[in-house]
Amino acid sequence: MPKYKIYTSYARTAIYLALLSIGAKGKKVLLPAFTCATTLPDAIVQAGGIPVFVDIDVHSLEMIQDDIKNKISSDTIAIISHHYYGAYMDYVVKIQDIAKKYNLIHIEDRAHCYGLKKDLIGDVAIYSFSKNMISPGGGLIVTKDHKIWQECLSIQDKNKSIFHTFILNTEAFNYMEAIKNDRSCKGYKKWELLKFIKMSVSKLLKILGFYQKNYFYKITSNDIGKNFHIFDTRMTSEQLKYILIAIRKLRLVINTRKKVASRLNEILPSFLNVDNNIFTNYVIYSDEPEKLERIFGALNIKTRRVWPYFQKYWHEQKTVSVEELSKKLLLIDLDCFNEEKIGKLRGMLNGN
């Protein structure tokens, strides 16, 4: 079966565009409670839909099937499954079976997994180019459904803005600089007056109403049911050029991460499967994540806590399982590891 592709400004706008294309307005969309509080639910609400959170199993991260079935109603249109931190989640096959049974559109959130060679299971998959590469944002929709593909292209064509290229390039390449700073092993900082001016002009164009802005990071449950204007979701040619260059280097990056993960798994077992995994992050479950943070920090290894640890919950997200995961999971960046640091880590964990 052929697959159709649509490039978008970011992965979050890819989710939004996919939801618009299936007619999510006024409909319920099921999604895992363990997800970024400012992406999936915000995309659903801006597309006119109603987010319905499904609890997850704390050990496998699978959406609990009984909870899914209890929350499906006559006005449910779609279900979003999630692959986490570069690891392929086998449970999406079960989600597809449920989607078929109840005539739902199944959207796989593969934002963390670009570069993982696994066939599309759902009707639609969403990818991010900036989760595991240094890139100026960028998202991708892949679908088996020709009608969804056509509708996505039609929506993009009907909602073009003459200021889109300038504003998106300004914001996306600024975002890329922030990624470089965040993921750098040695420290990186770049500030340019021209970028500051461009960002200021971009904000002014939005304030004056010349460019339809989006509301990611600002949506709450109080916004459900509001009418939001459709915004431009296209990827710019400048974004695409940079992303294609980054893709050429990705396989080497993934292979290097896999080797590091294999060594690390001998010391600190991975919480997620290691076979079908490109290790956007290496994930550890620990009763003492703060202690591990200090150890990795001493080795200049970047660690992160999972959402919604650093975000405001949607009330419906706040399940016992999600609370536990937010407190116990630790994400490790693998790109700054070398053999010397692995040896030191082993000694520090053994008290040496």
C-alpha cells in the first residue's frame, strides 16, 4: 500500500493538521495520559476537538485497553498512540485492532522515532525532525489514506500566509540555536543582533494581526469548544534543505547511540526495550533519580525529567501512573558519552 507524505513546520503542527484533515472539530480524540501537556492536547483543542486522556500501564507505558473501551463513545473520531524516547511500542498493533473495531482513525505519535525503521501500523503517523537531530524544527505526516493526504494539502494551500516564510524561518532557526545550546557537550552560545530584530518583527506582525498565530503552550481545558482560526502549517524550503542535510548524518548518530546504550544497559538497565530503539533518550527508572542526576552531572552528561514533571498538568492527566513516572523516570542524553565516562560512571555507581 502506498504511503503519502506531508511536510510541516513542526511535529506539533503535523498533529494539528492531521486532526483538521479528519474532521476532528466537535469530536473526541483519545490520547495517552502520559504525554507532553502542551502538544497533543493543545493540537486537539486548536483543531476543534475534545481531548480524552487514557491511563497507561506504569511498567509498559501501554494505553490500558479497558480504559480505552470505557471512554469510546459515539462522538469519538480518533485515537492517538505514542512511541516514547526512540523506542518502538509494540502495543500499537492492539490499538489498531481497537480502532478498526470501533471505526476510529488511529494516529501514531512517532515524534521521538524518526529514523526507526518500522512499518506504519495506524492510519497516520507523525514525526519530528528535531527530537533526535539538530534541525530547525520540522514535522512529517505519513499516511496510507489518499483522502487524508489530499485534505492535508488542501488545508495547507487554503491557509497560506505571505509572511509565513519570514516568520517561520526566524522562529525555527532560533529554535535550532536553542537546541544546540541545550544538547551541546562543551557549551554553545550564539547571539546575533539580526536574529533579535527578526524575532521582534515576527512578534509585531502577529500582534498587528498580519499573521495567524497558534496557541501551543497556552491552551487549557477552558479553551475546549472555542473557535480557533486555522494557521499556516507549511514547512519552508530553507527548513527542508537543512533537514535533508541532517538526515544524511542520522544513521551514524543512531548507530553510535546504540553502541553507547548497549554499554550503559550493562550498568543501568534500560526501562524501555533496547532492540527496536534509536535512543532519542536513554530511559532509566529509579527510586533515586536526583542521586543519578548528580552523578551524571559530574560527568557533564545531560539528564532530563519527563513531562509533566516540569509542566502544568491537565487535571485529567494526573493519574497515579503518570505521577509515578514523572517522579521516577530519568532521561539520559547519549551523545556526550565516551569510554572514559562510561568507566567513571561504573566506578561512581560502585562507590569508587
